[in-house]
Amino acid sequence: MSEGTQLKKIFPIFAVAVFIGLILGIKTALVSFIMEKKEISTFLIGLQSSLGYLAITVASWPVEVLIRKRGLKFVFSLSIFIVALSLFAYALPFNYLLWTFLSISLGLGLSGIFIANESFILLYSAQESSAKSFSLYSIALFAGLIPGSLIAIHLFSLAEWLPFAICGTICCLLPCLLFKVKNETFSERKESFFNKNLLICLALPLSGAFTFGFLQGGLTSLLPVYILKSNFGDKVVGQALAIFLTGSILLNLPIAIIADKTNRVKTMAVIYLLSAILLGLSYFSHGNLLLLAINALIIGGTTSGFYTISLALLKEKTTPDIFPTANSLFSVFFGVGTISGPLILSASMKFLTLENIFLVPMFICLAAFFGSLVKK
């Protein structure tokens, strides 16, 4: 099967990713904005967000079991239904306890969507270009995420319920995009979910999932605080995050192509080391907006590379019957990184000076770099 035919087969998954990104962009921008307007404490806002990520992590195991029993397309459709109901419920009058429950239910649904989507790509992508396929999937997510975050407040200003109703309606229509996609099924798993041999085999891609989650979650939460404490101004907060996300879009595909054409393990080691160096150099860019912008752009790109190359390595090191388990484990490690990143970095701000705050993610990247040098 040619690469063009394979990409055509994966295209519906890319289309779904754009709309999922759009929904997440709208939802993420609005939830914190609305709770801030309702004078909910920063701690409670962060707690609700963390519970959502925890739900994504915890759901990974049962999602894998359900995939093996009922198939990828079934799990995707069920997960979309859960997400749609949650989004429609967000349109109800604000209640913190209700929104906390909705954050958890949304996390459960998103876990199924992401694992199903990534498993489809694992199945349909060619071994020699799998990093490129995951890169295009990641870019598709960002292609929806960025405009979603930009239009969220405008939609909310028209009617408070409108953006959530639109998102819920989009969710209801998404299964149509997978109308011609086969409901891929898998045999029953014979080993335990946290199988020792599988964990050792997947040590590199799973460490990549954790590192990606740690940096993606940690830096996107740390950057706004760092910008404000550095007295750069409120407007720079949005610009810094936009530059970080732009780096993810601009550099993701070139990194993936290099990984596919050369050696994925060595490429991963190089971007780990580059990320560590740039995070270390942040000490010298403290107070310099131009250097900070350059660092944010490149680190945004290398961080997204952790995701695409890790999934390509996951495909390289497993067989199709293992894909649901391997991908669910990937989701677990990503979730642990996403939860621990913001918590550890926010706690470290109490003990480190502002210019040294990026030393923590630097050491995480260095640990991942040395781990990637170990022969497995």
C-alpha cells in the first residue's frame, strides 16, 4: 500500500482531530475564564483541571479492555457520546460541583477518543513514515485548538450557553466522519495490563509520553506565571503561549520526517538534549523577551517531537495485537506527566528564584536524554 493510500485511509482521523481540537480550544479557554469571573479560587480551578486529567489517566485501562471486547469504532462512538453530553451540560447555569463532575466525565470520554484515534493511526500508518503520520495528527489537533481558543470568548459574549451547545452539536456529528472506517477489533489480552516485559520493551516511548506530558502541562501552566512575575505585562502572556504552540506546529513535521528518515532513538536523544540546553539557557534569557520568544518557539517544537516520535517507536516495538494495550499505557504515562508537571513546577516556585525556575524541566529532559542512551 502506497503512502498516499495510507494517508487517505487515516484522513478521517485527521478530520476528527481538527474538530476535537476546536472543541478543546473553546472549552479550555472558557472554563477557566468563567470560573475566574465567578471568583472561584485558583486552587479550586486547578483542582478541577487536575481531576479531568486524572480521569483521562485512570480511564486508560478500562478503555483498553472495551476496545478489545467491542472494537475501536465502538469505543470512539461511545466516548463521543459521553463528551457530547458533558458539553451540553456545561450550558446549564454554573455550579462548581456540577462542573467538577463534568470535568471528570469529559476526561473519561476524551481518554477513549484519543486512545481510539491513536490506535487507528498505529494500525493504518506505514512503519517507515509513522512519525510523520502522528505529526500530521498532532498538527490537525492544533489546527482546531488555536482558532477554538480565539473564538471562545466571542461566542460566550453572544450567549453564555452558545459555545457549549455548538461544541456538543459538533460532537454528535463526528461519528459521521468515521462512517466508512472499519470497526477494528482485537483478540483478548493474555498478559496483565502492566506486564513487566512490555513495560521494559516500551521504556523509551513511555518515558517520552511522560516527558511530553510533564513539559506540555508544566510549561503551559508555568509560562503565564513566569511572564507576569517578570513584569512583562498581561498581553505578553497570550503571545508567549501562542509562540510555544506555534513552535509545535512549525517544527513538529520536520522533526518527524528526520526521525523517519534517520534513526528515531537518536533523533529523540538529540531533541531531549536540545530541550535541556534551551531550558538551561533560559537562565540567561531572563528579562529578555526576544531570547524568551526564541526559546519558547523551539522548545514548543521539540516538546511536540517527544509525542510523535514516542508513538512511532511504540509502533516499531510492538505488533498490532498489542497496540491497544501499548497505546493505553502511553496514555497513562502521558497523564501522569500532565498531572505532575504543573504540580511540581508550581511547588518549585516556592524554593527557586525566578531565573532558575526552568531548571526543573531541564533536569527532566536530561534524565530522559540519558535514559534514551541505554541499550534496550
